[in-house]
Amino acid sequence: MIGLYLDELEIGRIIPLGSHHFTRDAIVDFARTYDPQPFHLDEKAGRRGPFGVLSASGWHTAAGWMKCYVATNQAAEAKLRAAGKTPAPLGPSPGFENLVWHKPVKPGDTITYTLTVTGKRALASRPGWGLLFSHSTGVNQDGDEVFAFDGKVMTPVRTSSG
Amino acid sequence: MIGLYLDELEIGRIIPLGSHHFTRDAIVDFARTYDPQPFHLDEKAGRRGPFGVLSASGWHTAAGWMKCYVATNQAAEAKLRAAGKTPAPLGPSPGFENLVWHKPVKPGDTITYTLTVTGKRALASRPGWGLLFSHSTGVNQDGDEVFAFDGKVMTPVRTSSG
């Protein structure tokens, strides 16, 4: 993650992932394609729906996290390369746990995502690789946490890979 | 879920959610917008990437589940309405657990999603509502499970709401 090896990512490290702005058009476009429940598609149905407001699909909020996560990683890797270093590659994620949508994401909201490293372990099955555990949150412009989950990602170990 | 009240959804019930076909264009479009890692964007980077093949963003696989889930619910509700019945509304999901991406989803894959009811309980905090627990899977055309997670969704209780 962020071009670093498992050894270099200390538990407790906070990695700001940046923000994603949710426009009405993007909310409706995503919903039309992947989550066409009425309260994700128009204001009137939103007012009558479970949140009392037009809101983004929860999967859209998650996709916004992914966008910020990839951008943060790519920027960090580019910075290491510019400094003449070889970034650790970002590995795939086997999955995650405990995803929570606390509050609706509304048109015009800007969600700021933050990841905290919560644990790590070497993978006996994949020498040279380990799993990095993390907790991510999404907070809106009013300071309300709207989204959280516990992620994990395969991360190379420096001592055996470089 | 599927227009039924919590009372009517027995544990162990299997709900087929239908299939989603992943074209190369849709895989690349989704990735460009939400997950622009090279191995989701072109074949050459896919071959060099962690899966050895161009593959869909894991969030795209999840969004395909959502699309099938909403379509299945809307079809079931329409059928109940056509029979003169009032479907139970589909409630929001507070989140989910244990999401796993077992295998890559490749261009041309068709993923068939299935949900199994695994538990339910009334919500003391929300009279008339309960939580329905479920396990969902996504299986490709070769019979390989590529995706799974444990979901929960707020579901009305008939005895107090209708």
C-alpha cells in the first residue's frame, strides 16, 4: 500500500485517501445502472423512501472509496519512482468485513475517506507476501461518518522481495 | 425481500437472483470511473497483473449482485401487485460482512447470483421491523464461485405492519 512494503507499514498509521464529490447526476447514473431503487433515482421517491431524501447507492459510496484508494496509491507510487525508488506493488484484496452504511450520501455531499492500518501478518502460503489489515471510514462535509469497513490487501514483504 | 414480510421468509429459503453478463466494455468503463488499476483496464496489464488476465473490479462484481437483487425484488413485487396483493417494501441495508472475491471475473463471464436466507430477528429499536440475514454467492458459467458475502436488510414484520 502507498508503494510501501509490509515491513514499512506500521500499525496505527493513518493514510488520508482524499475526497469524492457526489453529484446528483452521478448518483442517478450509478443507480440507474446498478441499483435502480426509486429513492436512488429521483427526489420525490427519495422523500418517500427510507432516508427521506434522494441518496446514493451504498455501492456507489464504496466505489468512491475505491477511486480515492487507487488514486492515493498511484500518486504515492509515482512519487517514489520520481525519487528513484521502486514502489512495492499494490496487491489484490481477498475481501473485507464489517461494511456499514451509517447515513445516506446525498447529492452535493463530499465524502472524505481515511484508512488506518490495524494489523498485518505474513502469509505462510505465499512466501514474500503478507496481509495488511485496515479500517476505512468515509466522513461527509458535516463531520458525520457515513461509511466504514475493515479491509485487507495482499502486500509484499521487503525482506524477501527486494 | 421479494415483497414478503419477515414472517414469511423462512430460514434456508433460496432466492435465485438471476445473472449479470460482464462485457469487456463494461469492465473497462467501470474500472476507468471507480477502480483504474491497470489490470482492470487492458489485456496486456491484465496478463502482467495479479490474476494473469484482464478482470473486473471487485466492486463491479458486487454492483452486478445489486443490479440482480433489485431486479428480482421489483419483479416479485410487481407479481404480487398484479395478484392484488400489497408487497412488503424492501428496506435499506445497514451493511454486510465477510465479503470474499474468490476468483477474477473476466470479459465475457456471466455471473449467476443466489441468496439464501440464513437468519432473522425482530428489531426492538424499530417496532414493526426486523433484520433478515442472508448469504449470497456469485458463480460463473464454469460453476466456480467467484464472490460471496453475508448480507442483512431491514424487513417489515407482517403482524405489526399489515
